[in-house]
Amino acid sequence: MSYLRISVLLWFSGWAALCLAQPDVEKQWQSRLILAEDGETVELPAGRFELTNTLWLDGKRSVTLRGAGAERTVLSFRGQKQGAEGLKITNASDIVVEGLTLEDSRGDLLKAQQVNGLTLRDLTAQWTGKPRKTNGSYALYPVQCQRVRIERCTAIGASDAGIYVGQSDSVWVTECLAHHNVAGIEIENTTNAWVWNNTARDNTGGILIFDLPDLPKKRGGRVLVWKNHVLHNNHKNFAPRGNIVAKVPPGTGIMVLATRQVEIAENTVLHNRTAPTAIVSYYIAQTPIQDKEYSPYPADVYLHGNTYSADKCRPTWRHRLGFLLWLKFGRRPPRIVYDGIADPSAPYARICLQQNANGSFANVKAAQGFKNITTDCTPHDCSLPLLPRPE
């Protein structure tokens, strides 16, 4: 028997043994998560593992789930048969997930709900292949959580947001990379959030700070977006129709929608073709508001010390705002766009802009049918108290 034939047989036998072992590994891991005691570390070995069910960690305290490294421990859910999430964490406290890759789940790759103390560190969460609307909504998805730390993570291919934190409090997202998602990083109805030293590139929208209606937590705020790189976010929007992010125009760098007490400082915002920074009300979405407790207006937004590109670019024609900017400004659209819709009951809810390099401005007067657009920034030459910096 030739050496080549022996090698091929050994390769196939090893591959077959690995495939046969996968269900046993999956059951073993789920059993370990069910039986994990408070303070325990569950180690996942190096290798590529094909899983068919959601892994679930529920009701635990101070448990760490640790892989051998994002490039070494890969959990693929391409053949998922039960559940939607790859890894789901619920009703827990002080949970750490680190050092592994999650791929190709039917729904969200990692969802954490009602967790007080969550650290996601050195993870890759991705849908492989070209970005498409059939991908899951969120790669990393903490919702209704407290004390969330997302550090040195990579998110790719989400049909909504790569790194999303919703209805949470006390959050930081740092040293992460989000690319080829609809939204790179999204902070929604969340208070006390720090988003700093991240790179959001080649998404439809880079960093989104939203407050949306019809959610249990009504208002976010006190969000710092600081020292990030927001680059080339011009990807076609591939969100399923009906999602709020399906209305984000390609070429959006940073967008603040209907939230308050937001500071955007010292970011590098380059080559985002339509709206490098947009400050808008929920009315821009043209969706009826049924939630009587919801405030649709942005307020107390302080944009300062950011750097924008000075190159020519054509805004997208695939979105009404982009087309209007093209008609008005051609290949030199403003770097900072404000829809001009303010709360009539709070006229002093300020939008302040200072010392933004190449930070040309336009108030597009959306409530007036986009007529009488002004580039006069004088009414917004003001400052607001700085938000605390992360320690």
C-alpha cells in the first residue's frame, strides 16, 4: 500500500472519528454546563466542533466558559437542528465567556439575557460566507443585563448588529472589531455605556446609539463614544425588511437616534459616503409611534474633537436621505447631519458641536420637508459637561 494511500485513509478515518464524536461532545458539554457549580471554570479544548443544538447556561453564578483561543476552539452551528442561538446565557451573574469562536447559528450567535455581570472576551462571532439577510440578527447580544464587558471581540456578518447591547446598564465595549454587519456596534435603550477604542469598518452603519419605542426599558442615555475608528461603512444594507436597521443608509458612520446625553469625542471617522455622523429623531424612520411613554427626540448630544475625511464622495441613492444630500451637495455631503426635529416642549435640549476637523454640518430641516436646508453651525456652537471616562 502506497504512502499516499495510507495518508488518505488515515485522514478519512480521523475525520470520520471526529464526526462520530461530535454528538457525544455536545452532550458532554451541555451536561457540564447544567452541572457546573458556582465558581467553576468549564474548559473547551482546541478543535473544530460541529454542533446541532443550542448550548445553554442558566441560573449560574461565577462560571467561566473558556476555550483554547478564538483561532483554536471553533464551535460551528451550521447544521443546527434545535434552538436558534449558538450559546444562550440566562438568569445568571458574573459569567465569563472567553477564547473561542462561534459560527453560523440559525439565530443569534451568543445571547445573554438577565445577566448581572457578564464578560465576553477574546471571542469571534461570525457568519461565514458573504453577508446575507438569512444570517442571524446579532453576533453578540446582551439584553436586559447589568455590568457588561465586551473586550477584544470580533463580530462579522450579522443581519442586524454585530455587537449589540440592549436595555442594559453599565456597559463597556472596547478593543473590538465589527465588520460586514448591517450595524457594526449598536447600543440601544441602554444607560451608562462606554464605547471606546474599537474599529467599525465595512458595515452599513458603523456605531449606532438608539432609543426605540415599545420596549420595557424606555430610555437610554449617558453614552460615551470615544476614540473609535469608524471606517468605510458603505456596505449594502442586507437587513430583512421591517427591521429598524433596514432603514439605515449605506455610508453611515455614527448615528444617534432619539437618545440623550451622548458624547461623541476624538473618533476617527473616515470614508463613510453618506452620513459620517447623523443625529436624528425617530420620526426620520417614518414609522408610527404607539408608545405613549416614548420620547422620539435626541437631546444633549455633544460632538467634539472628531476627525473626518475631506475627500469627495457620492452619497448613496438607495435611501431618501442620501439622495437628498446628493441633490443638495453633490460629491461634498456634510460630515455631520442633523434632521432638525427637536422636542417642542424642551427647546433647550441641546445639540452641541465643537472642534471637529473637516466637520462640515447641515441641518436638513426634515420637519419642513427638507426645505431651507442650512449649513449654519452657529446655533450649535456650545458645550456640555463631559461624561466620565472609563478607568
